[in-house]
Amino acid sequence: MKPPAWLRLPALLLMTAAMTAWAVPGSAAVTARPAQHPARPVVAAAGTTSCDATASLRPAGPPQVTAGSFMAKIRARGYLIAGVDQNTYHFGYLNPLDGKIEGFDIDMVRAVAKAIFGSPKVQFKAISDDQRIPAVRSGAVDIVAHTMTINCDRLKEVDFSSVYFDAGQRVLVPSNSRATSLADLGGKRVCATAGSTSITNIKNASPHPIPVAVTYWTDCLVLLQQGDVAAISTDDTILDGLTAQDPWTKIVGPRFTSEPYGLAISQQHPDFVRFVNAVLQQLRTDGQWKASYAHWVGTPAPAPPPAHYKA
């Protein structure tokens, strides 16, 4: 028998932790339950397609902190400021057992900080999906690592690193649901976060599910547990984390978008974009990317997304 929502603690525990911490000066890895990612057909994501969205700035060589660079300013400050999620299990997650933020995205940030300082000196600022671009543009953070899809509309406001992870949107429903895709949810309430590409894709879907926008993915999971929404639809990476927190849910249907993740950086700091891309290239070639994937996402780890540069 399925227990009532108030007894299904993981999502509620995570939400409580998310409400009580905003920044953590470090991260510690714990053993994560691996999630398998079999190959799936991918269809182009809805939205603007008028630019070469995943083409980023080419590294100038190995990552180096040169005099007068933005990296030198970060080094002088003494720590990197990173905008991250704390509600996405396996990617950016506030572990309630030790109060530290951890996950695949966090590993990427720590690698950038280590390249600047020789050790991962990071101040993590937990932000929502809707706060990602404003935080970069205002200078409140140096970089955002937040399961953030690169697309042409966002490139008008921020720069992105090369792609460090490929995801795709799918659907999460209760285990007793008969829905097999978003097409079965016409007229039904489907949850995603405000400011995400997922909520836009739900709005544009046929036969017209009703989009429900919330602040955090754990909000979606609680609404699903309470029966207030029929489904959650977002990147499979995020849905995998939600199913790990609630075994009375299931992911259905194939990927129906392509969601290439990039690290968001201010357009005022192209030197930092090139530096970050040099760090990511090292992670691709020295095995660190695969090690992080195996730890947080599952095995066998695929080849990292290849870098694509425009200049």
C-alpha cells in the first residue's frame, strides 16, 4: 500500500534543508545510488534555433591565471562564487546529513576553482532556476552550474561554456498512472520550475497540458505526492533524482527535447569563458568527467560531450 505523502520523507526533508541554507563553503561526496541512462532518440528542443547555440569560445591553451584577467581578480578575492542548485539530487543537492552541497554540477565548479587556486575554494550560493541569469548579469556570482540548458535566447544575456552534459526532457508520473508521454496529459496539470526550458516546452506541448510553475523541483515532487499535479516534466537527469527520492513514481516516454548543459558566465568576461573551457577539456581527457559521472549518475559512463568552438 502506498503511504500518505507526509510519510514519504525524502522530498520533504530535502525541501526543509533547502529553506535553511543559502551558501556552503565546500562540498563532500557521498555514495549516490547510480541511475542508468540507456541511449534514447533525441528530437530538437522547442525554442529559438537561429544561432549555433553550443559553440563556445576556444581555450587559449591549458588553464592559466594571467595578470589582469578575471581569474586573477577571483584569486585576489580568495574564493570563487558559484550559483548552484540545492534541490536536484545527484547534480546540485544540499545533503541534509552534513549540510554540504554536492553533485555532478558541484564537481564541475570545484574543478574550476581548483584550477584557479590549486584547491577548490568556493562559496556556493543556492539560487532558483529563475534567478540564474539575473545572478550572472548582476555579478552576484562568477559562474552558474545549475543543470542549465544552452539556447539562443539565453545567449543574448549570458555566455556559456562548452557543453558539459547532455540531457533530454521526459515525464515523471505516479507509478499507477496510465500516462506514457506528455501527449497523454492534455488538460492535466504538469509541473516544472519557473525560468526553466521545461515549463516553456510544457506550455507549447499538444494537446495542451496545464503548466504549473514552482520555484524548486522538490516543490513539484510534493505537489505530485499530494495529487495536486498529474505529472512533472523536465530533464531526465532531474527526474532520475526525484524517482530516487520517491519509489512510487516512474519516468515514462522517450526524450522529446535535447538539453545541452553549459556553465553560465557574464558576457563581460570572455577570458573566463575560455579558461573554464580549458578546465572542462582537461576533465574530458584525464578521466575526471567519467569518474564524476560514474559516481553521481551511473555506470557505464559514456564519453563526455565533445567541445564545440566558434573562435
